Amino acid sequence: MAVQKSKKSRSRRNMKRNAHSALAAPALSVDPATGETHRRHQVSPDGYYKGRQVIVRNPVAEEETNEE
């Protein structure tokens, strides 16, 4: 049976355990219709997904709410 030569410190033990917990940057893509950068598989702020507009905002209604 293998026996370790010396005790592994708490610091070294935890460094080994936490080696895989680094945060990865979110995956980004560019919308082909607007050229806007957005997160993958998410609707862009302009309402485009995969080059098609899926959310249509009414600009007239937004202007009326801003005036009041």
C-alpha cells in the first residue's frame, strides 16, 4: 500500500480541489441581421434572434409614455 511521505497541507489540498472552478467568459455571437453582439441562444436587446425579429416593439406607444 502506498503511504505518503509527508502530510499535504490544507492549502495545497484546497488548491487541488478548486483547480476546476474558474469562471468562463460567456459565449457571444454576432446577429447576422443587425451586427449586434449578444449572448448565445438569447434574444438581442433589439428583439432579434437568428437574424429574424421575434419581438416587435411599438415605438409610438413608447413615445407616448415618455412624454407623460
